[in-house]
Amino acid sequence: MSEAPAPRPDPSPPAVRLSPQRIQTTIWLAVFSTSLFFRAIDPIIPQIAEDLHQPATTVALLATAFALPYALIQPVLGAAADVFGKTRMMFACLVLVTFATFAGAFAPNLATLTATRIVAGMVSGGLFPISMALVAQVVPVNERQVAISRLLAAAMLGQLLGASAAGIVSDLFGWRGVFIVNGGFAAMAMIAAFVGFGGPGGKPPMTVDLRAIPASYRAIFANPLAKFCFGAVLIEGAFLFGLFPYVAPLLHDAGQTSGTVSGLVIGGFGVGGILYSFVIALLLRQLGQQRLMILGGSLMGLGLMLMALTPAWQAQIAIFLVFGLSFYLLHGVIQIFVTELVPSARGTAAAIHSTFFFLGQSIGPIYYRAGFAELGTALPLIFGGCVLIATGLVCARFLRHLPR
């Protein structure tokens, strides 16, 4: 594996008074609480469109308003976390995302709501990627995939409850109630992080060396595995997650207008992600990393092809459950390789990984919007399915030789 030209100590280890178990528990709570609103807006797009008098296809681009700044800010936040302290950066992001989420509840128009989503997307960039880097920092590499699977379980449980509850809350209290509830959970995550990290985050134990940042970037991209790791997650974000904002509008067009139903469909993804966390240890022993990547890409691709048949919403729940499981079969392996591209710059590598992933999520809704308008529903989904199958095969071919 490629190393940084001048390896240096990780400048942002957890404070010595904090045990690895406390760090992981605090991260789990923060990731769970903030993941509640990651997909919460998808089921309520028709309600927002009706209330703000905007087309649903335009409101669906709120996903891009969140994902694009999330992606673009990653290199800055990842490098800052490595230099100034991971726990400190996480706490600062939690404070800002709490205020941005509450502000969205009182947005008078789509422009203001979009602005709050942009701010929330920017500061949310400091959460999961830095969490993954912290886990990689305190867990040995041979135990890391299981440890990260638990972190993914927190994210998936949050997304499952967030998507499902968003539909129910919007049916009872309107879409603004969804933002208020999510803001409350973000505030609880902020308090949990303050307590769990022993304050607003630990100070770096060494002098800040800004000159090390460019060297870290060069070392990461010099690693020949980087293009496969980052390219694969870009494709996942575009072709799989790009569909999510259109689930509710497509159901709405088919006559199913309930926000609860849309939330249940999208929530199926979270169920699949939780299932992954329970079975990954067994599957890893039985199949190995290469077969996991092939299986993950193939199931995601076939699922998109099934969605092209416009199945009933009950069948869509099952398809999204498979999406949740299969996505992490591929994505989980990629994440392990990302944490070992340059061990002395894990925060930066995880941030670049998230940049490409969320850049894909920002491109995806634009792709599906144009594809559905010009070609109908089936062809864009079939093409996306083929690309995901090929992605799994390519990753299995080239992502090998993980250090032990």
C-alpha cells in the first residue's frame, strides 16, 4: 500500500482519558441521531411541493442541495479533522447541523429551505466520515469491518426510523413537523457528544503542520487502489441513491399519495442495512471480500431493473430491503480499503471517499430527472442496474491485498 512521503503521528487521537469503548459508543449515538434526517426529506417531497407551490421534480433537487455541498466540503473537513482534532470537528458540526435543521422547519419558501439544506449538508460532512476515521484509529484492521458494520447499523437504524417516521409525522403534523423532530434529535446528539468526548472535543497533542495536508492528498491519490475506491462510491451514489428522491413522486403518480407508504418503502433500505450488520461476520468468513463485492453489485443492479417494472409498493419495500443489504456488501469492503490507503491520513482519505460518494448522490437526481423526462422510467433504471453490476465485478477484480 502507498504511504505518505513523510509519515507523521496521527495528530488527532482521542484524548487519553477516553477509552475506545466510550469513543465508539459516543460515535454510535451521534451517527444514529443525525442519520434520522438523512433520508427523512424523501417521503415528504410531495407535501413540500404542494405547500410551497413548486413542482415535485424541482423539490426533489433538495437532495442535491444537501448532497453536493456535503461532497464538496469533505476535503476541507477531513484535513481539518486530521489537523485540529476529530472529536472537536465532530462536535462543531453537530452544533451547526442542529441550528440548520431547526431553521428548515420555519422556511417560508423553497429558496430558504434550500439554503438551510445547503448549510446542513456542509456541516454534516464532518460526521460519518470522521466517525469512520475514529473507528479505524482505535480498532485493529483485522477487526475493523465488523466494527464499521456496527457504525453502519447505527446509520441504517437512523435512516430506517427517519424515513418511516417522516412519512407518519408529515401525515399527522405536516412536513415542518419532520424538521422540528429531526432538530430535536440533532440537539440530543450534540449533548451526547459533549458528554461522551469530555467537552467540545480534544485538542491536538502536537503543533499544527499545514504543510502536511498537500502531502497527504498526494499520497492518497498516488495509491493505485484509490481510483477504484472513489470511482465505485461515486457510481453507487449516482445510480442507487439518486433514485431515492423520486420514490415518493413515482408512487404519487401511481396513485399512492400517503407519505407513510413512501417512508416505509425507503425505510426498507434501513432494514437491509441492519440485516447486513448481523450477517456480515458470517458472510465474510464464508464468501470472502471478492465474492461479497460481486454479490453486492449484482443484487443492486437487479433491484434497479425490477424497479423498472413499476411494482406495487409492497414489492418495493422488499426491493429496498435488498438494496440496503447489497449496497453494504460492496460498500463495506470498499470502506476498509479506504481506511488503509494512507494510514497516517485516515481522516483525509475518509473525507475524499465521502466527497465522491455524495458527489454521486448530487448527480444522481439530475440524471434520473432528465432520464425520466426524456426516456421514461424503465431505461434509466435498467442502464443504472447494468453499471452497478459492472462496478461490483471491477471492484472484485482490483481491490485486493489488504494488509493484516
